[in-house]
Amino acid sequence: MVTGPQGLPILKPPYSELVALDMNRGEHLWRIPVGGASDFIRNHPALKGLKLDFDRMGQYDIRPGLVLTKELIFMGESGSLPGQTGGPMLRAYDKRDGAVLWQEAMPALVTGAPRTYIHPGRQYGVPTVSQNGPPAEMIALSLDGTSESGAPPAAGVAVQAAPVTKTAAAASVPVSAEELALGGQVFGRLCAACHGATGQGGVGPSLTGRTDLANVALIIAEGQGQMPPLSAALAPKEIDAVAKYVVRSLRASPSRAPSPGPAMPPPEG
């Protein structure tokens, strides 16, 4: 969306519309704005007192997805998570004329196209809702308006914490300074010749960014591919120390940004 003075859209509304086409005749059947104007536009001081119809302006800069049933169109009024534009409403439109038959505010932006399924004999619509920060959720809505789970809890449903990532789990592996020192010594003596001094790879594969502590320890002990087993050459505590050194110390290097190249000369005149 191109913005103009004071951050307002430079194009006149409606900023978004749901449009139905008759593909047999090549004609527009109907068109309807997707929701009303955002709070930013409604409350903008430059538009105060102009008596504009904010309710039919449509949300701006949205990319909604939709799902069709035999008689209905289900579509949210958002879909652009990075900028969090749009609103939380999910609506059911009559396919014949675009009339809004039902609408409900979702807990967050509807950022995925709704799905529909029947089980067993009851039809459901399932939008995906999300926002920056909390985990995304899928919400199952029955088309007949009833729920086997009863009324929703007054305080809402608690959002479960996202599972710990492998990288975070590897970073929290308990290890002492003595173990890291021992692992580094053994790695430099037996592993660096093939895998590089910093684990970047060479004759052997790169070891940077490994998070599978148990698997790394198993490969050191029993070998894999061209790597020989080291259980006869290393004590169990040395194998454990090297594995911990790999997952705790040989972290993946951040991607290097491309060179910006030579600077452009200033314009003449």
C-alpha cells in the first residue's frame, strides 16, 4: 500500500474489496469492502469532521485467504502478519450477493486461509490466527453454532508455551569449565585435522551448529562412515567432554551480509 501525506493511504477507498465474478459471462456480480477502516485511519486528526463512511472503507494492506462452501464464503480481514495490518474479524458472506451473514472477532489476526471439514456429519470451519510473539493457533468453529466442549472458560484458554528449540536445548547442556577445556584439548589433538580447528569442516564434515549431543557422543565412540571409532583411544569422560565441546562451543557462524559494492556517485548539478 502506497502511503501519502501524514501516513494516510494515497489511494481513495475502499482499500480492499471482495469481488465476485461470473466466469461464464465475464461480469462482476457484486463487490463489497473487506471490513471497515483501521483505527489509525478512523482516528487520524486530518480526517476529523469530514463525515466519512469509515465502516465501508475496507482494511488496507491485507492479503486474506478464503474458503468456499456450497452457499458461503468464509474470509478474514487480515493476513499480513509482519506489519500486523488488518483486523481480527472472520466473516461468512452469502455467495449470491455478498451480504455478511455472520461475523466474529478472533483472538488475533486471521493469518491463514480457513479450512473446512465434516466430522461426523457436522461441518466445521478452521481459521489460523496469529500475532507477533505468541504461538499461532487453529480455531475450529462449528457451522451450526454448537460445541461438544460446552461454553468457553470465562478467563479464556491458556496458551501453552512453545517447545524449547534444539538450539536452546543444546545451549543449556550442563557443562563445567574443566569439561570444556578437556573437550577442547582432545578435539584439537584428534578431531581438528579432519573437521577444522573451529569445526568448520575440511576432510570431514562441518560440526558447527550441532545440537544432537547424544548422537555426537555415539559417533565419537562408535564411528560413522569414514570416521573410525574412538572408544578404544578415549576414556568415557573424554568422549563426553568432546561431545559437549562440539555442541556448546562450535556454534554456527552468523551469515555474512553481502558486500554493498561501490558507492553511487552523487548526482551532478
